[in-house]
Amino acid sequence: MRVRILQPAGLALALGAALLGGCGSSAGNGVAAKTAAQIVASATAAADGAATVHVSGTITRAGQPLSLDLELFRGKGGQGQITLDGQRIALVAIDPAIYVEGNAAFYRRLVGPAAARLLQGRWLKALPSDGDLSALASLVHLDRLLDLVLADHATLAKGATTTIAGQSVIAVHDASLGGTLYVATTGTPYPVEIVEPAARGGLLLLDRWNEPVTLQAPPNPFSVKQLDRHR
């Protein structure tokens, strides 16, 4: 099953999502007896009803590994970090604002050397009207990530049951594109793991389903408009 990342237009980074998993009760939920298409539909419905989720792992985009460690909160935003080309980028999204914090190299690439000097140890804030940077919010937007991951598949084939991190799961393989989706067979049938095709080698784990997530804006950030005067 192919996994895609929404690529922000115009951002000079190769940003290439994901979703959820959870624990359930010991009672079987019946999903293992369904067809491959029905399993994916059940997982999609379960994910659509989620409030929060933790997404972690690595996928490959534009030939580069993109690591994710994010907490997502439906309708509110998310937080965590991504690592791209060896650079760690911290993200906090509280709709409609997106806050990012990176090292000097990241800031130079994003805003230029003069503006980057002002951002040493500071967060940068953007709004939807600010363009490129605000597009990063799609990485921590639960609804968009659900659509991008679960809606993108071709011919499906039902696989075997197995266990991931103590959770009983059923595999669904994308027979045309490669990759595998694992869905919980106990409790609510959440997606638990997504494995990219072998050529990409990525794997995303989905856990802490519906656990509390508290979002807090970073203190004293620079805004994109403030930096415009220094470019």
C-alpha cells in the first residue's frame, strides 16, 4: 500500500503520512473474517472517528528518508518533529497557525542568511496567508493524512494475522503497488502499521490512539512578516 506525503508547493525542501494505531480489548472484532477491501473500509471508518493519534517512523520521499514523530489532534493541529536530510525540525500547529524551529542550516535554507541570524534559538510562526511555511501544517493535519494514506491503494490482497507490539493484526497487501497495511483484530480496527514498498523501505507505526494531547504555542516566536524586513 503506497503511502504519500503532501508536498508543500514552493518550499525549498524535499518534504515528502500516516496514521494511527491503538490498543484494544482482548475480544476479536471480526475484521479478520472480512475481505481485503472490507478490512480497509473498516480501518478507514475507525480512523475517521479518531480524535488523536501518535505517528512515528520513516518514509522515503524524493530519494531522501523523512522521519516523523508527531502527535495529531483532529480539528486542532498537532506537534512533534520531523527529520529531513539530517536536519531536525520541530513543529507545532494550532489552527490556523504553524510554528517551526530548526537549526541554523534549516533557517538559512528557508529564509536566507540575514533573516536566519535573527532566528537563533527562536521559533518561526506562519499563518495560511504566509504561503510556503504554512503548508507544513499538512504534516500535522489528521484529516489530510488519513485521506492521503488510506485512500491510495490499488489491487488488494488479504494477508495473514500476526502481532505488532503486542497487538493482534491482519495484513492487507497492495498487490499492484506494493506495501502493506496492518489493522487491529481486537478492539476498534485501527490501522496499526503501514509498510512502504521494498524499493522505498519506509515503515510507520500508529499508536497512542485517542490519548490526551495538549497543544501549546511556543513563547515569543518571530512571525514571517517580521522577517520580511530582513531578507
